[in-house]
Amino acid sequence: MVATVREWVARDVTPNASALEQADEFPAEMVEQLKAFGLFGSKIDPTHGGLGLDTLTYARVVEELAYGWMTLSGVVNTHTIVATLIERQGTAEQKDRWLPKMATGEWRGAFSLSEPDAGSDAASLRCRAERDGDEWVINGTKTWVTNGERASILALAARTPEGITCFIVEKEPGPSHGGITVSRNIDKLGYKGIETVEMSYVDHRVPADAVLGGDDRLGRGLGDVLGALEMGRINIAARALGVARAAFDAAMAYSFERETFGRPINQHQAIAFKLADMATKIEASRLLVRSAAEAADAGRRADVEAGMAKLYCSETALEVATEAMRIHGGMGYVKDLPIERYYRDAPLMLLGEGTSEIQRMVIARGLLSRWQAEHS
Ligand SMILES: Cc1cc2nc3c(=O)[nH]c(=O)nc-3n(C[C@H](O)[C@H](O)[C@H](O)COP(=O)(O)OP(=O)(O)OC[C@H]3O[C@@H](n4cnc5c(N)ncnc54)[C@H](O)[C@@H]3O)c2cc1C
């Protein structure tokens, strides 16, 4: 699977990514190919039509997609978080209803936790759902919903009398559906070609069985959602690794081509040492992604490992993209080469699925509780 995706990325994605990204155009044909590979079912069990990939293989596939264009890994990511949530917490009936269509990519998923006044502090979210007979009525504003407009299925965190509850909201792809309106398409620095939108809910009605996991899980949604973000963080780490590798390879190739003072620039120690540091950090990133993916595959708690991988890989991606740009001199600053794209795409990984500051909090909290469990 990894080799197949790598080959396709080299042939069809890398040569076309910059033109699509500069036009901010949704990569419709590439998404069809992702469907054909079965990648929307990466983490869905084969009983529901998915590939049931282990996390390590999934992470390696994500890395290959991001090597060509980070946006492609984003198309798959929020979808996989939603699928993971349903796999883990959904009732048998909910899995039968949603997972087969998600596995083929016919239904694409979006993940909707963040709000204008609730990002890192997700527990302060205000979107609310009130029970009315056999239905729930949802009101509120969600923002940063990646894939929100094209999605057919949204995992939505909302406040209910019992606490925060996760709803699975079905919708028609497009700018509006029932009481849901895409109120703004957010114009971003990078991560182009994929929509990230603000969505408003005004008296939007969903059936009672839209509560993920049924009424037993009312008020337990925040824990469920944050648990699924572990998979999202491994995805972001792998994505960052892909971008860092792409930037490094470009810098390496350029360092042989470009000559100054009568020799290739990689013969100047200042440039060679940059390449050495970049390669070392990329290798460390690779090992951290593997460690997090293996912990998840072993069924162990992977909060610390996923947090470490996400923190280190995202910081590395930005550093490597910056150094790659500097190695390119003036050519790193023009749209003729993909270097400036890596430089604009990399910072997102510091933010999505929790900022670096939040990862440090997650890592520290996990370390302290593991220490106490082992030493008490
Ligand atoms: C392009 C893009 C796509 C996204 N896609 C999605 C999506 O699909 N679904 C979704 O739900 N969300 C999505 N997000 C939202 C993303 O998860 C949030 O932006 C992120 O969690 C940070 O929240 P915030 O932007 O509100 O920053 P804030 O929470 O306002 O943080 C501002 C700053 O304060 C720091 N900070 C906050 N609290 C603390 C603390 N306790 N200690 C130390 N520092 C702190 C932060 O690290 C940051 O530096 C997306 C964001 C972007 C930019």
C-alpha cells in the first residue's frame, strides 16, 4: 500500500500540486484516486468495507501523501477521526449505517469541535443541543471545520444538560442543509485546495439516535472526541514528516545544482551542517511517529507518544522548511518552486489537533500520571 501510494504521488501528485494549490482548487481527481485506493476506509474494519490498516501503515501512507501535497493528507484526516470515533463509540446500528459509506468515500467526514471562543480550551464550547421529543435541536457556531462544506457526515461536539455530547450529524454536501449554513470560507496562508469553514446552526434538528454511542454516552462526548484526536495527532505528525522530507529532498538536490565561489553550495560547511541537522531531525521524527503508531497498535495508551510525535515532528517540519528555503537563496522565495509552499503549509501542523503548548500539557500530564501509577 505504501509503495503504491508513493508511486502514484510521484507520478500524479507532485507534478500537479503547485498549480492546484496556487489556484486554491479542490483536487477532485486526486480524491477519486484516494477513493479507489480505499484510503477513506483506512481505519475502518473490513467487516464494514474498510482496509483496517494498522496505525503504522496508515501513518506511512499519510506521510507519502503529504510528501506530494499536504492538502491530500488533510482530506483524509478529519474523515479518519470521525471514522475512528464511530468505530470506538458507535452502537452496532450506527456502525452499520455510517461506516460502509465512509469506507468507500461516498460519504466524507468532518470533525467539528472548535468554536470562535473555544479552541485549546475545548471544554468551554457553547454550541448547544436541546431534546425535543424524538429529536435534538442544535444551535451555535462552529469554526475551522476542515472539509465542512463537502462533508456528508459531521462529528459535532455540543453542550447538553448532561455535559458535552458528541453528535453525528448527516447533511447534504453544499453550503446549506436544514438549519446548517456555511457562513464563511476561511482564506488561509497555506493548506489550499481544501475548504476550512465556519458553520452556523440555527434550530437544526437531528434524530435522537444521532447521539454517538446512544443515550448512555450523553455528557461523555468530550472524552470520546479527545480520545479520537490521538489518531489525529499521529496523522499530523506523519504529515509533518512528509512535508519535512519533501523540503529536505528539494534542498539536497538544489545544494548539488547551485554553485557559488566555484563549488556546489553543499561543499560549504555552513550548508552541509544545515543538511546534517535537518536529516537528523527527520530521522528522529520518523522514529517518534513509529513509536506512537506502535503504541496505538498495541492497544496501549498513546497520549504521551502521540503528543511527543506531534510536537516534535511539527516543530521539525517548520524548521526544515525554513532551512530548505534559506538553502535555496532567492529561489526559495518564488512560486516557481514548491519550497515556498512547504514554508506556508508547515505552520499549520503547529496548530491543528492542539498547539505545541497544548501538546506539552498533554505530555506532562501523561508522564505525571504514569509516574504515579508506577511508583505508588
Ligand atoms: C487550517 C486549520 C484547520 C483546522 N481544522 C479544524 C477542524 O477540522 N476541526 C476542528 O474542530 N478544529 C480545527 N482547527 C482548529 C484548531 O484545532 C485550533 O486552531 C487549535 O486547537 C488552537 O485553538 P485556537 O485557534 O482557538 O487558539 P487558542 O486556544 O486561542 O490559543 C492561542 C494561543 O494561546 C496558547 N494557549 C492556549 N491555552 C494555553 C495554555 N493553557 N497554556 C499555554 N498556552 C496556551 C495556544 O497554544 C496558542 O499559542 C483548525 C485550525 C486551522 C488553523
